[in-house]
Amino acid sequence: MAGKPKEKWSKDVTENSDALDLEAHVFEQHDPHKIAVSLKRSAEASDRRKSSPYRSAMSMLTFYINRAGHNLPDKQKNVLERAKDELRREFGRT
């Protein structure tokens, strides 16, 4: 099939989410705390999300791990999994 290669729909969701305006390259950071703080900030600032800020932030993080996870190095997967715990702490859900 000739023409422009299709981008993955999951990349489009991550970059152009209707619910959250994510900071650029948030999931590429190596500090789980910084990822969690960024997601919290984005979720709390959003007026388009359909759920609580906590659920929206956790959903976006989980979505990214599940969709991009098979292409991520194990080290970055571990960072993102630890970011879930940090996100819980940030929202007082420990």
C-alpha cells in the first residue's frame, strides 16, 4: 500500500487526548515522581475529563503502559509502574 504510513491510534490518543492536555514527553521521563506530578497537574487542570482527576490520570498512565509497553525497555516500564504508586501517593490513595 503506497502513501503515508499510518500512525498508531494509541500515539494519537496520548498526544491529543480529549480528556487531558499532557506535557510533552511526560512518559519518557525517568523519575516516577515527576511523571505522577505532571499527570496530576494535567488531570486537575482539565475541564474536559469525564471522571475524577485521579481516575483520569491513572487511566492515561495505564493506557500508555498497556499500549506502548511491549515496545518499551524494561527499565522504562518499571519507571512507569512505579509512577502508579507515586500517583496514588499524590492523590492520597495509599
